[in-house]
Amino acid sequence: MSNILIINGAKKFAHSNGQLNDTLTEVAESYLRDAGHDVKSVRAESEYDVKEEVQNFLWADVVIWQMAGLVDGRSVDGEKIYG
């Protein structure tokens, strides 16, 4: 099956702790693993290692961006890290 990388763009702001994106990422991971795919997920807001993230992209056949829909449709952290 496919190697799938999920980028969890959960962001803490106002009253939200990013729980919806966390939950949607967990559901997607579970569903895709049950379907036989290899899945990795990273949280855009957490610390990261550039070399490791490059390797994640090279490993992945598919990349899923689980982000909150903001004004321009992109997560600020996702844009900062991967944009």
C-alpha cells in the first residue's frame, strides 16, 4: 500500500487547543492504517528537524494537510514550516 504523511496543522488560539484538527488527524491515521497503509503524522506547531522532515516528504507517496481553514485557506504555521 501507500506511505502517507499527515501534517497536523492544529494551532492553539483563543479558546481552541487545536482539538478538532488533532481528532481529525487521529481518525485519518486509524482509518488509513486499518486499510493497510503506512502512516506518519507530524504536528506543524511542534519543534522539528529539517532533515527529518525532508526525509518524511521523500518517504511519502501521499501528503495530507489537516489544517484549519483561515482567511487565506492556509495555516500560519504550515506556511511558515512547509510553505
